[in-house]
Amino acid sequence: MNKRIGLTVWLLMAISMAFSQEGIKGKIIDAATNQSLQGATIKDLQNQTNIISDQNGNFLLPGKTDSIEISSIGYHSRKLAVTNREMVIFLTPSFSNLNEIIVSGSREVQIRTEVPVAINVISKTQIIDTKATRLDMLINKVPGVFMVDLGNEQHSMSVRQPLGYNNLFLYLEDGIPIRTVGDFNHNALIEINQASLQRIEVIKGPASSLFGSEAVGGALNFITQTPSPFFSGKIQAEAGSRGYKRTDFNFSNTYKKLGIYAGGYYADQNQSVAEHNNFNKTALTLRADYAFNSKTKLVTVADYIKYKTDQIGGLDSAHFYDKDYQSFYRFTYRKVDAFRLRSTLSKDWNINNKTNFTLFYRHSSIGQNPFYSISNVAGNPSKAKGQINDDAFRSYGALVQHSKKIKSINAKWITGVSVDYSPATYLAQFINIDKNSNGVYYQYQSNDSILTDYKVKLLNSAVYTQIEYNPVNKLRIVAAARYDRCDYKFDNHLPPGAYTGAPDATNHFDHFTPKLGFTYDFGNYKGMYVNYSVGFAPPNITDLYRGVQVPTLKPSSYNNYEIGGWFAFAGTKGYAEASLYKLDGKNEIVSVRLLDGSYQNQNAGITSHKGIELNIKYAPVEDVMFRIGGTVAQHKYVDYIQQGKDFSGNEMAQSPAYIMNGEITYKPGYLKGFRVAIECQSLGSYYTDPQNTSKYNGFTMFNARMGYAFKSFETWINCINLTDENYAVTVEKSAFGTSYRPGQLRTINVGVAYHFGQK
């Protein structure tokens, strides 16, 4: 009898367990990034119950149901019939996303609207649809930003600053600067692998309180692609009408606790000798994420870049307006070899405490025969002089950050410390140059004459802290402070002089940078922020020591005041944000062209930068999307004397009155996978010299893009400069005349890709 009772109980328990295990298992995936979505809501439409996906995107819906609805903030919702017990569900990001997830606000994941700064995100969807061959094709979609295309991925930047080359912008990869502070290069983004990007976050205005010096005009944070939870990948090939060719690849998978991503591209361009515009680039990224357990994770990323390009230089007005883009140079070049390696160990001690510990190594070498160092020999029109140089450094660094939630006062405290030791070298060799009767510098001869040979031991150290406090539910106050110290130990291997540089010296620059701001959520997708922040930029080592007998440059400092807000309209079909800023600079470093034609950086006393930025997105119907953004700004010298001339009160040279970028995209529902877009880029007029004697009228140009994805295949055609506009990306007037850096003439690129893995 007892055996029968026991058997009956056992059978009932087994049946109960079987029923309890019956349910719907699934994983929620971001369709653009192939990343797991945490916090998505899964609704059982039959039984009217809800559950939330976990940190790995997984969910288990108990019981039986015939249909479910999946929703997540910033994504299009989906209703699905349940056809099996295990499902992989992809959600597509919405066009007007008010709650984009970012990491640049505090080095930790948070919602965009919680951060009291002007910040914009280039999403993975935008990256996929744009099929950019250069980063400026993506960056210039950010309101108020203009990344100047200097040809073949060379560039300069303008974010709340004039078009320029100075160390006022900080470029990061996953929150770590890609170059060491003190050895800035305006072409630093050559060292980014475009094929490995998950998204780009752009902070406008000073971000020195968190990321350190040089984050004055803004900080650009390039987020690398994280591994996919399943096997996926892509291979693609592309060719253009002006000799451009490129092939990309990536693949990714997760094996139990280890996720792997590898991606890269090779680009090559060949044009005529007279155009002097060839280049090639290899870029590779390898990332490995290892989860020891649910609370401990190690992320390691390695980047390799090898690049070489001809330097085309500028054109005079006659050649520019005749669309004769033949270069005045036949031998100038730039080459880059870069390698970065970093590992970050993240530990969640409990729900309130988290620590990140990062070790990193960087190596970069930029060798060049630069056109801008060429100067004519007085009295001999067929001769000139120049140099071949190499600027290199190695970095060994660490960053530790700890965050703590203080629930008793509804606050979060973040603090960190960083150290970066970067020995750097610079070697420049004198060359004699021959110039023909057409003004073309066509050959050079090198000798054993060394212009510059030095080593600098750079040590950058910093400590920072930030507290986020919610006194009431809708109000968030953020206060931050950072102390930076930059130590330079300069060792000149040559006797000091006007060409060889300063004598051996030890210098240091330090600065305290506070920040105070708040955000307020009015509800119904409306909010505002106010922010006061400070920016700081020490002199670059090449400007401080090279070609001077005594170091004279001073560090630059900036005070920034801004207010902004955002709101949704048309039932969240539209989104608008605006910011108003005033940035006051002291000892701002500006580039000055000397009488011999070469360039030198100098301090500019006091400067003023103020403007308004606006961004509007609107999708009146699901198939059509509008986007327009830009800035109206004024940049002035308040107190500035250059070579004995007083420019106080003048507008700063290369300061466009406005910058605008807009786009219309059509993705018809009746033809899934098809897209077509028209983009407009416009730049207002500006003075081309600090004397304010000459103006460039700016330009307006259009790009068109069309693509179609069917099953595993994708094809596209892009037309850059649709109307073949003759425009210049930057124009400069000096005693040598006016120099135009031409924009890209009409170019058509076509490509095809094959995607493999789970769809």
C-alpha cells in the first residue's frame, strides 16, 4: 500500500514538473547590432501576463500561449504567433529614439536623457545604411559638427570651434584615448577601424572633467562591435568611379563563456601621377569577451592600422575654379603604423558597487614628407626646402574606476584614477626640393642634415570624481571634478637652436576642471538640462619644443555655459533637441602661417565661441524619415595680437556662420530591404584670414544612397556630390595667396555584401 502511495506521489510530482517546465523560451536581439537586449518586455497576449528579458536577452514565459508581443524603449514593437517553444526574436531600432543607450556620459551605461550635456549618437543602423568610405560621412550627420575631409581619410575637425588643426578634441575608443595627451595629431582618426564600429558617441563642449585634457571642443567616443551571441558575419566588396576599391569582413560568435569578434577592411586608391592622390589602408580589430560568471567579465581589444597616402595639398584660385585638381606636389606623403591593446576587467561586487580596471598599450608612428613644411628659397624660384619626419610614441597605462549607488540618498558616486606613461620621439631630416616653372614641386634630395632629433618622456596622471543625485524623481543633479597633471621631460639630442629646438627641459602643466549640471524630466518625452563645465588643453610637445629656442606656449583653458532641452512631437513620431552655449577661451592655441610659408602654433589671448545647435527627426509614416540638424555660431578674437597686428574684435578665420546636414530616407514597406536616401551638407560663409579681408561663400552639396538587401545578399550604390559641385572644405588666405582644399567631385561607389549566420 505504501509503495502504491509513493508511486502515485512520484507520478504526480513528475507530471507537475513537466507542466511547470512547459513554456516559451527565447532570446531578444537588436537587429542592427546582433546584440542581446536586456529589459525588453514580453507580453503573453493570451494570458495577459508580462515578463522582462535578462541581461543576456533571455526570457522564459511559463505555460502555453498562441501569441506574444515584444517591446523595448527605442525599438519597434513586434507581435508574433508562437510556432515553437524556442524563439530568437529581432527588434529593429526606431528612427526617433529619445532613449538611446550611451556610455560617454559617465563611462558607464545610461540613458541619453539622463546626461546634462549635448551628446549625439551615430547608431549602427546609420552606419549600415550610409556605407561610408570615410568617417566624416558619418560624423557630419551630428548637428554642429563638421569633420573636414582632407583626402583619403585625412581630416581636421570643427566642434564648437573654427575649422582647424589644434588639440581641442579628444578621440576615444571605448572610453580610452587613442593617442596620448601631449602628442595630438589632427589626423588621429586614421587610426580607427571603421569596419569594427558599433556606434559613435559625440559629446559637444568640454568633457575634461571626466575624460581629461584636450576634450575642449568635444569628445568623440568610438564604440567597438561586441561579440554576437550566435555565429554571424559578413564579407563585402566595393569600388568607386575614381579608383577607390575596398573589401570588408567580420565574423563573430559566442562559445559558452567566450565571445569573439574579428573585423577589418583593406582600401586602395590609384589615380594619375598629376593628381598625386593614391593611398592604401589595412585595418584589423580583434575583440574577446570572457564572462567568468554573471558578475565578472574580461574584455580585450586589439587594433592594428597600416596606412599610407599621397599628400595632395591645396590649390590656388585659378586651378580650383577651373576644377583642375592636379596637385602641386609629386612626392609628399603620410604613413601611419599603429597598434593598440587593452584589457578591461569588470566586477559587479553587488547591485550597488562596480569596479572597472583597464590596462592598455599603444604604439603609433606617423612618418611624412609634408607639403605644409615646404618653403621657397628666396631669390631662387626653382628651389625650395622641406623635411622628412617621423613622430612616434609608445604608451603604457592604467585606469581604475569604481561606481557606487547610495540608495539612502538616491545617488550614484563615480571615482577614478588614471596614469599614462608615453615616451615619444621626433626625428626630422632636411631635404632640398626642385620646383619647375609651373610651380610643381617634383623631386627632392636628402642628405645627412638633421633638423630635429629629440625624445620626450610624457607622464599624464589624473584623478576624477562624479556624483549623480536625484533629490526628486524627475530631477538629476550631476557634479564632477578632475585634476590633471602632464609632466614633460625633454631631451634634445642636438645642440639647441631655432631649428633644432629648445634645450633640455622639464615642464609640467596641471589643471583642475569642475563641472556642474542638471537634467529635468517634464514627462511625456520632454526635458531640459543646464551645464557649466571647464576645458583644458596643454601645449603639444611638437609645438612646445620643436623649432623654438625657448618654450613659450601656455596651456589653454575654457569656461563653458550651456542650456538645452528635448521633446517628442506628433505622438513620438518626431523628436527635437536644442542647445545654446557660450564657450570662453584663454590662451587658445591657433595656427599661424609664417612669412616663409610654414606654419606655427601660437597662443591667442582671449577668444569667444557661442552658438545654438538644433536637431530634428521626424517619421510621419513608417516608410519615410526626415532628419535635419545644424548650428549657427560666432567665433571671435576678444584679445589677440599676431605679428604686431591687433585682431581683437575680429571673427576667427575659418569660422562658418552655420553648419547644416539633413537627410530624407525612404524604406517602403511593400519592398522589404530596399532603401533610398538624399542627404544635404551645407556650410556657411566665413573669413579666410584673421584680418577679415576676404571671405569664402561656403557650399551646399548633395549625396544620394540606394541599397537593397535580400535574404543573405546586399547591394548598394552611393553617389557622393550628386550635382558635381565645385567646393572647398577649407579655404585659407595668407601672404602667399589663397589656398583651397577641394572637396570630392562627383563619385559613384557600388558594392555587394554577403551576410552569413542567423537571420
